[in-house]
Amino acid sequence: MGPSIGLDPKGSAFGSRKYDVIGLGNALLDSLVTTDDQVVSALGFDRGLMHVVDHGPWMGAYGRFPSEEVSLQTGGSAANTIAALGLMGGNARFRGHVGRDDMGSLYAKQMENACGGHAITAGDEDATGKCLSLVSKEDAERTMLTHLGAAPLMPGLGALEELIPNAQVFHVTGYAFLGGAIKDVAIEAIKLAKASGTKVSIDVADPFV
């Protein structure tokens, strides 16, 4: 199991259990930039589609934009749900896995700011997962470049073993079942939730999932 880089529970304001919702999903740092459609064409990607890429091509595309033009925010379906719950005052925690790099540290910090704590681990297997969203200046159409990186390489339940039995709801994204170590973690987490009397919420994600 990778080392936890932040877990600081606070008391729940809702229900009889300590936490309202515990989430599990791919930890992807969203990088949003508004640009011309010609830039998308020059990069060799089809406008309006999501493209799965490796770390190198992703960094090459990302490096074409000045840092001040890029907005970096925690992303990933389940993470967005948990961060929103935390910002609305719910006691929620997110379990994800990032690389041991600057993007991973930023991801963990932003999730802690949203929820008051998290259950994110960091490892050396790969760089932090990330999604570069190229937003068209003409009509706001998004072209996305996604590098899953460390996200699906999650090393076991980790803090979920303690968090799930103490939560009202366990929430998992359908993307977690596409493969990688995170799929096994998701299945074990659902078993733990059912055994603990914790309700299970599943975001079925895209139609292909």
C-alpha cells in the first residue's frame, strides 16, 4: 500500500455515522485552457473528442501553453462529486492514487481544501493522471487529452477499510471497473460496504462503460 499523504477526519454534521459519503475513483488533475481551433489541429487531435495519450505526448501538448493560461483543478468523476459535497458542508472523503510529483501534491492539497481531509495515496509507478481540456474560443467545444497515469494503479483498499464502515454512503464511479488495480479495489470496497450496512452509489459514467 502506498503511503497516505493526508487523512484528517472531521465530525459529520449529518446522520449517525462519522462520514456522509466516501468516494473512490481515478484521480485526474484537470488542466483547462482556452485556445484557437487551429492549435488543436496543429497538435494532431480531432476536435471535440477525448483522446487517451501517454505521459510524453500529454506533457508536449501541455507545454505549449504558458502556465498563467492554464487552470489546474482536481478532476475525475468521483472526485468531482466528493469535492462538491465537501464544499457544500458534507463530511466526505475521496480515495484516489496519484504519482509522487508536483501535480499529485497539488491534487491532494486541493482535495483537502475542499473536504478538510482525504484518503489519497502517492506512488512511484507512474506520473499523476491528468486531463488537458482544450476549450475552443469559438464555441466552447472541448477537446480532451487524458493520461490515466497512476490513477488506476491503486495499491489496495488503504484507508477505505476504516472509512467505509463509518460512512452513510460509499460512492464509486463506473470508470473504476474498466481495469487496472483500481477495479479490484472497487469490488472489494463494495463487498465491505455491503457487509458494513453502508449504502452503495454507482455513477455508471459514459455509455461505453
